[in-house]
Amino acid sequence: MPLLKSWVASANSVDTPFPLNNLPYGVFSIGEEDPRCGVAIGDMILDMQAAEEAGLIDLTDYALFEVPFWNDLMEEGPAVWAALRERLIALLSEGAAEQAKVEPLLVPMKDAELHMPMMVSEYTDFYAGKNHAFNVGTMFRGPENALPPNWLHIPIGYNGRASSVVVSGTDVRRPWGQLKGPNDDAPRWAPCARFDIELEMGAIVGTPSEGPITVAEADANIFGYVLLNDWSARDIQAWEYQPLGPFQAKATATTISPWIVTKAALEPFRCDTPEREVELLDHLKDCGPMLYDIDLEVTMAPEGKAATTITRTNYKEMYYSAAQQLAHHTTSGCPMNAGDLLGSGTISGETKESRGSLLELSWGGKEPLTLETGEERSFIADGDTLTLKGAAKGDGYMIGFGDCVGKVLPALDDPYKR
């Protein structure tokens, strides 16, 4: 698909992440105004509440955009999702008859503060990237036992904390926890010393479901995608994870990018999952191209210094798609809600330069990275800013998500010594 031309000039640049082909959904505010829903177009934001009040958006018999989140639209289902996208393209396309009515409803993105684009109902994180799972397993169990016995049969996951999901730009505080090294006689209480990122994509459930659904139904139920950083306290995780898996090591924060890129915008970039090493059971089998060709990268910037790109990879490296993850999530009868967030799991490629976590990049701290500043990092230092970037590259345009940014602040003084 070629670039769709808009009367918003900045949307026609090959460098913008927000051309007319994209039209991602976010929540913004200007100054002291209340947050409201907006659609990114070039370097501008279309105020959806104002557009609805002006009669330019009229999809239901009640207002969809009186609230500062996109959950109400999600609950309307795919037909209304498609109708809104069609209407937005009509309003913003080159030569649009209603340009004069729409123009006053645009606000400069540079003047806006971005907020959480949705209310997160529930949050589940998966471990569905084969290269990542193999790397981590090799570090701790050796290559011959790297993958758990179930890994090639089901997408492994755990239920996380919706309350700790934050929008890009939110600072993240280094956590305290129980730590116990392999040579320690007993655990100790201390700030995390091996704080890490996980480069992921997040899929957002739009259509609720009751009981098991198929992979095809799951794909239809997904509303859109965000970049996702699953902050991970590796030393806390190493001590706590037996036998029930991650808990406090993953509860500090999960950062998402500010714009929800709709599934419709990503359709031209669909691609197949990797060839299966073991045939999946029928309820998890692929039913077409389920992944997306999305280039991803992470930069690290020490406080006040230039950023270094520390990894580059692609979403197509996943072994299980978001649709397969969602379908598997429902097999027990688990209800899914509009606004549920599914983390893909760390997205790592086959090469060292494409690993999606510092745990892998530094191979457990044994091979520190050298930044362009000359500093070394095995894990995140206080003051470091980590930025996740992602874009699907089309013919003369790209579909971007907006950066997913978080700065790590020092741990608080011991919260139990008062």
C-alpha cells in the first residue's frame, strides 16, 4: 500500500511515524485542560471530543469521546472500529470537503502532554520469543535443557499487575527486594542491583469474550498494539521465581508507548510465524499470517549524555503470535475484557546485537556493553533513560508507535526503617 496523502502537510513526510495510513489513538492534554482522546496525524493531534461535539464524528447514539480513554470505542466492536477509521481517513485526506471544519480541531503535538491511552483491565505477560527463552535457559540450565518441556507446545505466561502499567515518560524507581546470590547463606534486603528491560509488543483486547475462542476469533478481537517495556529486577526474580514464577520482580512498572496503533493500520505488514519445530495442537494452529514486520530498537542514555543504540530486532521473531496467546489464555474459560493488555514476551533475534534484554546482551553480566560515552553497562544504572522505538516500514511511509521511554531513579531510602 502506498502513502495516503493528507491535507495535513506534515503527515506526508517519509519521516513521520504518523501518516494518514496510521492514525493511532492516544490521550492528550494541553496546559491545565482535562485529558481527552486524540488521533495523531503528522505533527498534529485531532481532538476527538471536539470533533464529536462538532458533529464530525457520529458513530453511535451516545457520545464515545466524553471520557479520556479508548475503552468505550473498544467495546463497540470491529464494525464501529472500521467505521471510525474510514471516517477519519475521509476527514483528513487530501481534498477532503470538510477540511475547514476539521482544521480548527487540530492541536500541535509539541504542545501536548500524553497520558495513558486506555484503562488497563488486566495484564498478562508471556514468554513467547524462542531466541530469548533459549538464551535465558542456556545461561541457567545449559543449551541441552534451555527450553522447558512445554515451551514448544504452549505460549507460557503469567498474570501481572495492571496497576503498575504506566505511559511513556513516567520515571521508574529502582525497587527493593529480597536478594540471594548463589554463594549467599541467606537472603538479604537490598535495592535491586540487576535492573533490566524487556523489549516487547503489547496487544490490546478490544472485544470481550466468555469461554474458549479460536485463534481466528482471537485475532479479530484484538484492537491494536503498543510498544511495551517489561521492567525486570533480575536478582529479585532469581530468588523468588521457584515454584510459581515472577512476582515482585515484575511488579515495579510496565511502560507502554502512548499511541495505540490499530490492527487495521498494520494489515499490510502481516507475516508468518516461524516454522514449527513441533506441531501445535489444533486449537493453537496458525490460521494465516499472524505476526507483523515491525522494526524495533532500544537506546540507553546515561543521565545528561548521548544515547547509544544497544539492540535492533523485529517483532516477526516471535514464536507465538498475540492471537495465539489470547486464544490460549481463554482455554480454561477465562473471560477476557476490553482493555486487557497482553505482553508478547521479550523479542530477541538470533544475533547478539538483536537481543531484547540486558540480561542477554551482557550474558548475565559476564560481557558488559560499552556505550558510546565509554561507560560500561551490564544492567541499568541510576539516571539511565531507556527508549524503545518501533516502526513498520511501507512504501514511502512508516507506521510508528511513538517512543516508549522510562528513566530509572535511585531506590528510596529503606522504606521499613522509619
